[in-house]
Amino acid sequence: MAERNMIGAINGTLDQLLAEDARVMVFGEDVGKNGGVFRATEHLQERHGDDRVFDTPLAESGILGMAIGMAVGGLKPIAEIQFMGFLYPGLDQLMSHAGRMAARTQGQVNVPLVVRVPFGGGIRAPEQHADSIEAVLVHTPGLKVVVPSTPYDAKGLLTAALDDPDPVVVMEPIRLYRLGRQEVPEERYTVPIGSARVARPGKHLTVITWGNMVAVALDAARALAEQGEADIEVLDLRSLYPLDREAIGESVNKTGRAVVLHEAPMTGGLGGEVVAAIQETAFWSLRAPVERVTGPDVPYPPYAWEDFYLPNRERLVEAVRRTLKD
Amino acid sequence: MSESWPVVEVLSGGASDVPPEVQRRLYEDMILLRTFDERAINLQRQGRIGTFPPSLGQEASEIGSAHALRRSDWVVPSYRDHGALMVHGLPLSNVVLFAMGRTPSLSSALKALPTSIPIATHLPHAVGLAVAAQKLGTDDLAMAYFGDGGTSEGDFHEALNFAGVYKAPVIFFCQNNGWAISVPRARQTASETLAQKAVAYGIAGRRVDGNDVLAVYQVVGEAAARARRGEGPTLIESLTYRLGPHTTADDPSRYRPADEYQDWKESRDPIQRMGGYLMAHGLLTAEDNQAIRQAAQDRIQAEVEAAEALAPVEPGGMFQYVFRQPPGDFATQQRRIEEAVSRG
């Protein structure tokens, strides 16, 4: 078993999926010769040919619209959108068509489409390269949305997304692409869509989060444990739709306290849905109000402000302390 | 510019080399479509169906284009293309059900996507279907239907651009019917023709008299042959006219010049033109005409009865197909609605 970082795991998985099924196609802006701006598709065109790994014109609605047609036409498209901040023209295709094709045709036409989208901040990227709009996607009926935070899950969720008969958006946390390595099995496996993961078991409080923020939560939990202050459970949702409400309920029923952490803006963010899930599944176990630690309701700022914008260990620790005090 | 884009016509010339039985079939299907649209407008007025977009006046474009395809080709329609779908094999009862707000499905075993309600967002789907046919090694093609207003959308540009780059076997069949609801063609683009836009994408462009069913059949057939030979996409501008309202909810007298309408209705009606042509060539009699219209009415009556005979929908129908494997929440959400209904 090889140790890989997340980008390596994604690259290896795409390679494996292309090799095992001739219907799999990988495409997007700069994914061919350049291997993708993050190198997720490096060497794939050399290995599988430019008929199956190819560049598209620079147009996100065109990419996703074509991908819908390819999926209906019998292929298994894996489309890359270069950054989540550039997904907006493509949202029309996801909202107007991909998410409702199966319903509109009463199950006679389904769209087995995979969309990979790097998202989130923390790497001093230029403006509009760090957005997180998972709430918009989750609020779009008919789409599944997954977010790995480890190399292992990156492979398992991408493989599960390809096997899924419905459209799946795989949000890839940019800052975790090269942060840390993990053993990733060579053989094919899937991580089931719709199941959360306890990233760190704990007794006193649950931090519920996803993507880049899992690293922040684990860091805070370690610090609080080292100082003997609290034993924090970190629940990595991994799937944002469907949401693993049972895992949320199970964890908060055990700890009695929760903080929800995400980097997207607060108002209308997915954190609100998670808080609703908590009070639906664990209301009578709660010993303190649930807090949210999120990005503020401002456009993702130029990177001079990035450290103020992004939730960090200190802000999370403060929220945890307030929640534990009650 | 328009001199470089001649409008192909057939009916004004001599005898066509399209086989007589095909000519007859084109004519019969145009009458079927018009009879259906007239009946659908009546059904809407009686409150038996909802809002309906008739294709009155566009029968030659609808019927001629679809007859030039094979059943293994993909039809990618907009909301006014039930005529093309009918030719491709869609039961008219499905069109009635659609207008009853029921099954949005227009597909069945058909190689067709459901009608696209937003404008031109389905054009990239046709490119994707064509790319799939190309990569799977078939010589099938995809044909997208849209109107003059659709050429203003970004997805028109993206689809034609992608199709050109990939030399995809796709036909972009644009019915220029003069109006996008109340906005005339001249307010959509300063281009003198719509067909000339093909030049910018490095693809073929054609203009055809969209009220001449033999010309439409011929031009689409040529574009299909090019696509199957691997010579890439074609943009076809089919010049026609919407004689009816945009939908039954629209009143064209608010915006449409009466003389323009009268001119198209009286001297350019696609059914009258084809009927006159067939009679002149000894392929149709007045008795035939009567029989064709009666057969159309009988068939439509049966289709309407079939649609109206179906039991009312159940709440579960809106949950059932969204995902192959519905998420856990669906059961709860559905049960709450069903409980409220049963308490009703």
C-alpha cells in the first residue's frame, strides 16, 4: 500500500477508473496536456489517449451541459470545473437539468455524471478562487454532494460517485490536496455516499464539519486534549447530500454538546441545516445551545484578509469553551 | 450578407425526387399536428389541460425535420416540439398528459430528451449526445430544436463552439418563427441572418424555407448525411412563422402587426402549400384530404381519451424517481404529505 497525498490519490483513482471502463471520460479546462491546474489529471492523457482525457473550450455551462448529454448517451463522464468560484455559469445545467432529469422522465433517463470541483480557501489564491457554495448545491434537488477530507476518502468517494446512477458533485478541499499523506489501498474500493465518519472520537462535545475545516477541528481537539480541557469528537460529514442525520444524532446524543464549523458564509449556510438536524435527532440530550463557527457573510475576501475570514483553531476553541461552560 | 445564405425551396420548383409515399406521409403528419394543436387549444379553453404552446404555422419545420432522422438518432426538443417528437415515436397521449401537468416524461423508449423549458440550455446536451455517439463508434446523430430567441443565449454560443471543436455529429435546427413571445427577431440580433452565425464557429450553416416541408426534409437530410460522414455539425435556420400565440396564456394581438400575420396565414401556410403541390402532381385528391383530416381527428380523440382515463396522481409520484436510491429523508417527507392528504 502506498502513502499518498490527496491529489495523488485522486490522480491514481482517475487512472484506475479510466483503465477499468472504456466509457469513462475525463475532461475540463486544462486537464489534458497540462494535467489540470492542480495536477489531478497529470499523465492521464498520455496513458489513456486524448479521446478519453481531453481539454474543453473555456465554458462551464458547455462543459456540464455536454457532460449531461454524454451521460445520457451511454458514457461515464467525469467533468472537472477548475475552481468552485467558476462553477456559477455551470449551475444552470446542474439546477435546470442534471438534478431534475430523472424526475422529469419518471426514471427513464438518469444522469450518471460526476463533477469534480476544487473549493475553499487557505492557499493565498487570487480573488474568486476560494468560494464554498455547498449550500447552493445541497439545496438543489436531485444532486448528491460529497466532500473528502482524507486521501483515503478522496479515492473511495470518487469511486462511489462514478458508480452512482445519479449526478454527484465531488467537492475537493484545495488546502488539503497536499497537506499530509495516508496509506491508500491500490485496489478498488468505495466509501458509501451518505455516511459520515468519526474523525476523532470524544466524550464532551461534537464538532461537526467537512472539507478543509476537518483539519482545523482536529487541531483544536488535539490542543484541548493536550491541555486536559476537553475530549472533543470530530464528525466529518463527508456527504453533504444525503446528510447522515443518524450519525449526527448518535454523536450529539452521546456528547450532549455541539459546534458546527464551516468556511462558507454563515447565513443560509449548511450549518443551519446541521443545527436543525441536531434538534430533530438530539434535542433532549442537548446541554447547551449549539454554536456555529463559520465564515462571515461577506464575499470571500482578497487574501490579505484571508486569515481573518477563515475559521481557525482559536475561534473554534473559544466556541467550544463557551459551549462547554453552560 | 443574405445573398451568401440562399433560402432553399423545393415546392416552387418542379417535381421532387422524394418518394411519393414519403411526400404523402409528410402531408398527413402536418395535418395531424395542426389538428392536434387546434384540439389542444380547445381542451385548454375548456380547462381540461393547462397552458399549451401550439406550433400552428410551423408544421413543415417540425414534421419535415424529424422525418429526415432515423429512430436511433437523438431528438433534443424545446417546449414547442411535440410535432417532431410525435414523428420520432412519441404517443400524442403523452403530450396531452404533459399539458395536464402530469408526466413530464416525453421519453419512454424513445431516443429523445424531455422538452427543455429554459431557453437553449439543452443545446449543450445535444453536443454531449453527439460526442457519445462519436466515441461509442455509431453513426447516430443528435438534433437540437430551438427558436430565434434561443440564439441570444450563452448556451447557443457554447454549444456551437463545442460542436465545432469536436466536429460532433449534431444538427442545430433553429426555427426562426419571427417572434420570441413579444420580441421580434430584429431585437434579438443585429445579424442579418441566423445561419451566418455558423461561420464564427467554423461549422456549416444553411437557410431553408421552413414552410416548405420538402425543402426542410431535404436540408436536414443533407445535414444528417454530413454528420454521419464525420463532417461535423450544421446550423440550420428554418424560416417559418408562429401563426398562433406563444402559449394559450399569450395574446399576440398586443404586439404582432395584423398585416404580417395575414400575409403568412393566407399566402404561406405550409399545409396549403404542400396540399396544392400534391394535387398539382396528382398525388392527392379532395376526397383524400377529407379522409386524412377525419383520420387525424379520430386518432387524436383516442389519444385524449387515453390520457383522461388515467387515475389521478399520488403524492409518491414526485419522490419516486428523483434518485435511483432515494435518501432516507424522502420516506419521512412523503409520509407527512400522505398523512395530511388522508386526513384532508
